[in-house]
Amino acid sequence: MDRGKNANKNINPAENQNVLSQLFFLYMFPIFKKTYQYDLSEDDLFLPLEEHASNILGSRLEKIWDEEFIKNKKFSLHKALFRIFGLKFVIFGIIKCIDEVMLIIVIPKCIGKLVSFFETAQTRISKTEAYYYAGGLVVCLFTDCLMAHPTYMGLQHIAMKIRIACSSLIFRKMMKFNRSALVNTTAGHLINLLSNDVSKFDESFVLVHYSWIGPIQVGVGSFLLYREIGIGFIYGVVFLILFVPFQIWLAKRTSVLRLRTALITDERVRLMNELISGIQVIKMYCWEKPFEKFISMTRGYITAEKVFAVTAIYNCLRPTITMLFSLSISALAEINVSITRIHEVLKTDRVDYNEINYSDGNIQSSGESGVRIQFQDVCAKWVEGDVENTLKNINFQVSSNMLVAIVGPIGSGKTTILNTILKELPIKSGTLKIIGNISYAPQEPWLFAASVKDNILFGEEYEEDRYKTVIDICALAKDLNTLPHGDRTLVGERGRALSGGQKARISLARCVYKKADIYLLDDPLSAVDATLDNNPQRWYHRNDGKL
């Protein structure tokens, strides 16, 4: 959430709270009072804490991940997350360890002494000492509350921030995918990462510390048991320790099954997305029954009745047959799989749009005066394993103030050449030289949820004369007059529906409005009526050598 755009929202009550308020959660009492007086509404929502802002967390993780990826590509995301959140995570772990060890030492001691006080004719413990032990038990339980609950809340905050940071980094990565990377990365896989994998942080993170606190508790407990019952303690402890190898094996199997489940979920989500996107065709041809069977096959045996019945059974069994140590091992395995899967997406080839004059071996910057684009024996292909190249030995040169058209039949590689210039498609051999900023109008126009004006400006500063000129040369004046609020009309997913021609003209205007050295137009007029485009001079204007 953008805090600047939501200044009217209430300030978060946890913002700038003192230690006492954080320990006892005193900032929650005004909320309790409100809920007692009336039901909460949307107006009662608070701004998120500044430390939870996705832009801050995402930028920080992206910077550190880039540094770690240069050093070690295999575990760079693990190290980046530890650099950001590791210190607080370790501090909370130490507090949790002190709390658990205190409970296993103090509480049994106090309870044992209190019980012995009530033995018949005992003289070892006086009434005053019994009060001391009772007071010690109360203080221990009170201290446990002061340590356990804030620690749990702190770990939950860390888990949430890791989820937000990873989600933001995945989104930024998606925005920089080149076309070749999209061949191996499906929409279902990305949706599963953002909806399922990152949620494992919230579900499992608080249990991770028990993977090392558990052995410490076993050591301390064994020592105390030895003092109480001698060498006989070893039989009970060894019996419990025998479960550890089984738990480790179970954790490994959990990791394997978790990865297999994630891959199956990716495929199922991809299939459902394709079905939903093609629902009109399915309804038109009355294919509901065959596709319903197809969906049932992909989902397996699963029905709502079985899901709820199995879930209820497992919820009853879980408290009895599981221990915190085994849960923590499983949590570690799940978190490791999620981080590894996110890391695999992050290291996918991407386009660096911040580079203008770039050089990475085959792609070079040009020092020739006036030359903007130059292909020299360029070969490229979309899929790495393909035998034939999509582009083969392409040679041409484009200088400033040149209008160049590439013509050819469908599938001849016209769009591929533009994608090569945009660095969406990496070249395999030859040399490509690019100089200057690029503005691009795609073959399939797209709009985002905003006004027509915002779609045209696309983040650029508003210049009235240039804006009016672009509206004129892109033949948008007539369209704006028909819209209810002119260029302030909302379009996109929840806005007004536009025709294909209107979308194409807005997309072209977005490309033309940007001040660039190179304008790439990928057949942007295919959906536009020919009567509007009978004057070529409307589309190509010179103004001091620029469009």
C-alpha cells in the first residue's frame, strides 16, 4: 500500500510504540474498545507499518540478492534473506531458547517442592518456603507470557516481511522477463509461487527454532532426569531419540512430496487459466461436459466431501502424533523448497531496461555517428533446443531520421526482429548495435486500469502541446469526444470497454508521446479503420529531427 496516497487513513497503533506497550500489546486496547461499542468498518482500517511497505522491502531484497547472486548463484536468495532478517531472527531464537530452558528447569523444580510440602508429616519444607516456590511458579509463568507472545509476534512479522519481500521481488522479476524466459515459465507456476509457496513462510517460520532448541532441551532435561532418577533416565530418553532418524527421513520425504505437489499445482493452475480464458469458445461449442471430465481427471479423487472429512480426521490426529521438533524439521524443509523455487525463477534470464548503450559479448554499443540500429550476421532463436534459428544472418542498418518498414508474410520473423532489438530475445551469434532510448507499440494493444490520459502518459511528464499533437496524429480526438469523461474516462479491467481500434490508437499514442530516439511500431494499425489512416503525414511528423 502506498502510504502517501492513503494519508487520510488512520495511523497504525503499533507505530512508534514503547517497549512496555509492545510487551503487553497495550496498543490493542483502543481497538477492543471500538469493537465493543460498534462493528468495525473499512474506515477503521489502519495504514500498514512503514517497515512492511512492499516497495521498501522489495528494493532492499533486490539490491542484496543481486550482490549475492554475483558471488554464489546457488544459495544467493538464502543468504540475501539472512542478511536482511537474520539478526532479528537469531535474537528471537535466543529469547525463545531461554524461555524454553527456563520452563524445563524452574517449573518442574517448583512443582516438585510444592507437592512435597503436602506430603504427610514432612518437615523438609516450611510454609514460607512453599510460598516462595508458589511465587516462583507464578513468576515463571508470567515471564513465559512476556517472552513467548512478543517473540511469536516478532517471528510472525519477520515471516510476513519475507513473504512481502519475495512477492515484490518475484513481481519485479516478472516485469523484466524476456520472451525466451517465458517459454519455460508458465503463468500457473508464477501464480502458485505467489499464492502457495510464499505462504509457507507465514505457516512454518515460527517453528524453525525448535530444530535447535529441541536438542538443547533434550540435553538439559537428560541432566535433570539423571539427578532425579540416576542412570535409569537413559531408557526413556533413548526411546525418544530413536524417533529422530525417522523424523529426519520424514522431513526429506516431505520435501520431495512438497516439490512434487507444487509442480502438479503449477500444471493444474495453468490448465484452469487456459480454460477460463477460453470459456466463451467452450460455451459456444457446448463443450462443458468433456471439459468437466477433463478437469475432474486433473484433480484426481478429490471432492469437497472427502477434503473436509480427511482434514477433520487429520486435525484430530495431529495434536496426538506430532511433536514440535518434527514439525520444525518439516517446516525447514518446506521453507527451503519455497526459497529454492523462488530462486529458480529469480535467476531466469531477464531484460535490463535501464541499459541503453549495452554490451554483453554479442550485443555492443555503436560509436558511429547517426547510426541507431545495426544488425551484422545476427542469428537468434526462441527455444534453446531448436535446430533451426528463427533469425539467420540478418544484416541491415538504420540511421537517424529514417522511416524503415519491414514487410513479409505471417511467421517470417518481423516481430522477432523487434523483440531482438528490445532484448526480449537474446542473439546466438553476430553483432547487434543499439544507440538511444526505445519506445515500442506492440502488435496486441493493452491498457491498464487508469484513465485514458494516464495510459498515454505512462509515467511521463505532462506537456500540453505535445499531448494535443499526439492526440491529433493518432486520430484520438473523435474517440475522446464519444467517451463520457473525455481523456479522464477510466479504462482497463474495471473501466469502460473500448473497441479494438480505440485500444490500438491509445497504445500507439503511448508509444508516440514518449520522447525516444527509436520508435518501434509492430503493426499497430491492424485493428484501425482504413478511413482514419488515409494521410501518412498524420503518423510521421518531423519536429527538429524527432517524431
